[in-house]
Amino acid sequence: MIWFAARPRDPADPRWPLPETLRITLKAENTDATRRRFEKVYPSEPFGTPGHPIGDGGSSFRGDAEALVVVVGIDAPLAPNT
């Protein structure tokens, strides 16, 4: 398995689960597996932020392959400082 980075195509997409993080790094076999892993790790449908709520009808990235960009073969993420 190699490292992949997943990020929203639109940085302002309210569905992105970690707005303060530009990308999420995942280890997977290929880009499709990366998308599936992302959907498994972040399955919830977001409700936006207090300043920009999107209500109960919020959607996830599931089924919207164009909205999630997967970058192939990135460096392993740095270990967190403890």
C-alpha cells in the first residue's frame, strides 16, 4: 500500500470534515480504495458551521467522485509530537 492525499476540489466545500486541514493522508491500494476508506472514516453528513449551517439535508462526499481529489504517492505523514 502507498500513501494518498484526499482533499476537496473546492477548498470552501462545507462537506469537508476538517476545515482547518487542507488534506487528509490515507494509506490504500489505489485511488478507488482511498475514496472508500475516506468515506468509511468520515461517514457522517456534516451540518456546517455556526456561521454557515447547511441544515439536516447536508450531504457527504459519497457518490460525488468529482468533489474529492485524490493525490497519488505522497510522502508518509509526520508522526505527531508527543
